[in-house]
Amino acid sequence: MKIAFVGTGVMGKSMAGHLLKAGHEVVVSTRTKAKAEDLLQAGAKWADTPAEACRGAQVAISMVGYPQDVDEVWRGPQGFLTTAAQGCILIDMTTSSPALARELAQAAQARGCAALDGPVSGGDRGAREATLTIMVGGAAPDFEAVKPLFAAMGKTIVLQGGPGTGQLCKLANQIGIASGMIAMSEALAFAHATGLNLETTLQSISGGGASSWALLNLAPRVLKGDFAPGFYVKHFVKDIGLALDVAREQKIQLPGLELAAKLYDQVVAAGQGDLGTQALARRYFELR
Amino acid sequence: MKIAFVGTGVMGKSMAGHLLKAGHEVVVSTRTKAKAEDLLQAGAKWADTPAEACRGAQVAISMVGYPQDVDEVWRGPQGFLTTAAQGCILIDMTTSSPALARELAQAAQARGCAALDGPVSGGDRGAREATLTIMVGGAAPDFEAVKPLFAAMGKTIVLQGGPGTGQLCKLANQIGIASGMIAMSEALAFAHATGLNLETTLQSISGGGASSWALLNLAPRVLKGDFAPGFYVKHFVKDIGLALDVAREQKIQLPGLELAAKLYDQVVAAGQGDLGTQALARRYFELR
């Protein structure tokens, strides 16, 4: 299958690599060509713009940073929709706005194309090991048509409903992560302050009722002082903002999410927006 | 081995049952004899008081509700320490105060006995399936001596340090659970409010970066409207209070824990203290 893939950052690079390995013809395009170098050496083709990448592709995937980037990649003057062939399935795997996903689905339909929103969870490791969770919104036949591609990149692949529901589900996921990061940070901060051995504490609390993906995957990084981005603080702050927007529209109170927004704003204010989300733990304590 | 076991509530009953099945002589005592009926039928012996249960026992275990109950079971007029033989190892598996654990260890030592604090995590299911996490504070030789008993009741069994460190580790665990319950409740509330299918949402968010014990074990109960106690709200409120006490002593700020304290106080105020901790989700939404 010929696949356009736009956005080869921490996540996109691994994901496009899995599609290549599965034997597909992958044409990549990304803002910083150097970030696509490994993929090009592994056999991917290069295109200067999303429009070029999408020419003649059966599937076009975006995995970029912010909703405005998604919009640009799809509807911009050099976007997918300027060249997409009839019947092309366009998939946005960025975590983005549910409302934008619905708009893009209409725009794709107007051109005789199909659209899916398929944001992912599982971080850099999930992307590398092809164990991502992929939450999909769109029409069932389109979902079935590209399911083998999703299966090359992820493990838990679920169609949630119509356009935008993949993004809504992803925001529900981010809401879970938000308080989950507070949980991990505060448990470790308490252990540190009370003089517990952090290694054995983590061993104990990872196995019981407090167990979480964050404790199992990110807490060990905190203990090593490793704050490199698996998932960027700045992107998480965007996700939290998207979730808060929808919560306000729906008039629901999410005080844990609001607390996470406040704490992560402090992380950004401290100049740590380019670190991984585990940097929240530093708001609470720093290992000496 | 002859073991005294005091407290046969939701958790204690399963735990004492595993010791029985492992071939030990178990003497139980509990406030409400009816709650020990199954154990007595399975071969446990009955004692009217902790003191009676402890007479001639090599190990005496308490698994009760509150720190004051622990104190009564150990140091009260009918407590373990009135009859405990020299060399007896006393273990408190209740989640209780770290300071009390240190005091009880001294009281035990004064009588020629040993003491361990060994609170557990994993809820009713962990207790039933003998997969509990057991966090132990005390001396290494005493820990080694009773490790086979812990192994009959749990899976992740770690000595954290001296007296009280088992309790401190458990409080770190409860701090993780506190924000973890907010995470689960808010993710489901958001999904509910935005019209997502809760079953497929849960399927997606249980597998990625938001995954947690609460999502895997308690969220399905929320979806079924099952708020029966695996772990009582009223006991969790006690644990949160113990953790906040230590946090104040150590002068550390834990805003997520404070939020959980506020939200769970509302659950209690709504007369739901005898429900399971998953009842927090009802603060956010109720399925129709």
C-alpha cells in the first residue's frame, strides 16, 4: 500500500518505521528533514510537502504537534486535501481537537475521501514496541480497511464511534494520565520526604492498588534522574487544554484535571516544557 | 505454626483462610463472631479475645480497622501483649499510623517479642487470590521467619526498613491510589458527558498510558453500578488522614492528596462511607 506519513517526531518516526517494515511504500514529509533521515535510509521516500506525499497514496497519515498543524497538513495550501485521490483514507493520529476532527471529516468527504481520527497512547516505548493503544473515530468500513496498518503500530485498537470520538476517547485517556502523574509524583515525593528507599517503595507500590502505567514506566526514569521526553510536557499541556475546553462546553467539573493544568503550567514556567511528562515529579522533590 | 489472627473483615477473612489452607493452626478472634463463621467451619479455632488467641501462638496477626483498634488489640487489657510468649512475632497488617507502629515495636520488644508492620494493598480481590502486596517494616530476621506466611497471602513482599516503614510505604501507596481514583473517576465522567461508549472507552484507556489498577479493577464495577466495598470509603478516608498527618509533619505539599481528601469527605457526607472506594465516581456522574 502507498502511504503518506507526515510528522516524524519521537512517536511518528517509530510508527512510520513499523509501516515500512510491514512492507508498505511509505512517503514521509516533516518540517525538519534530518528527523526523517533514519526512515529514508530504511527505504522511505521523501516528499517536500504533505501534498506531494499524498499524491497517489491510498492512505495519508498525520502525526504532528498541535491542532493548527493538523489543519495545515490537511487543509493548508500544501495539504493532503489538495492532492488526495478519491477514495484515499486520511488518518490524523495526532492528539487534537474533537471539533476539528469532525470538520476535517466533512472536508475529506467533500473531496470524495474518507477520514479517521486515530490518536494513540503508550508513549515513545509503545511506539517503538508497536504496542500503542489506538482510539479511532470514523466510519466502520474505513476503519476495517486500514486496520492492518493500525495493527502494525499498535495492540489495542478500538473503533469508538463516528468522527471525533477517537479524539474524545484520547482526551478521556489524557484526563486519566493527568491525575495519574500527580499520583506517581506525590507517592514518590512522600516516600522521599519520609526517608524510604525509593527503589523498594516503587517495587511495593507498583504491584498493588496504586499500580499504573506511570508508576511502572515513568517512575523508574524519575529515580534515575531521566527527564528526557517520551512524551513532551508541552504537548501534554496542549492535551489538558483541549480536555478542559470540552469539559467547559459540557459544563462538567474536573478538579483533578484543573489541578494538573496548574501544576504543569508551573513546569512550563520553569522552562521544562521540552522535558518528558515525568518532570512533574520535580515540582515536588529533586533527588540529591 | 500456631497463629493468632484478629480481625476477619473483608480482607482478614480471606487472608486467614490462606493461612489455614497452608496447614497452619489458626485461632481467630473478631468483634462480630458471625464474620468468622466460614473460617470456623473451615477448621479455624475461636478465641473470645486477642489475648486468648495469642496464648501459645508463635505468630499473632492483627487486621482491623483503625489505629486505635490496633492499639487495643495489642496493648489493651485483653490484648496480644498480655499473653504473648517470648519470641512471639506480632504483625500488624492494618493500615495504621507509622508512629504507632514504632511505639508497638518498642512495647513488643519490652516483652521479649518481635513486631512487624505489614500493611497490604490489592483490595478484596488481592486478598481472595493471595496476590496482595505486603509492605513490611521491622527487623530482617523476623521478616525472614514469617516470610512463608506472607507468601501464603500475597505476591509482592518487600521489607522496606525498620519499624514503621511498612506503614510509611503503605501511605505512599494510598497517596498513589488517591489521585488514581480521581483519574479513573474523571476519565469516566468525561467519557459519559461526551456521549462515548463507556465499555469501548474503558477498553481503550485501560491499555495505554492511563492504565491503572483502578481502571482495570474498579472502573468495570462502576460501569455495572456495583459500589459494594472491596475497600471501604471510610477506611480510605482514614488512610488519607494518616498520610496528610505525616505530610504536615514533614512539611510537604500534596495538593492531589488534599483534593482527594476533600472529595472523599463529600462521599462520606453523602452517607456513602460504607461503599467501596469506587463510589468516588458518583461524585462526578451517575449512570442512568
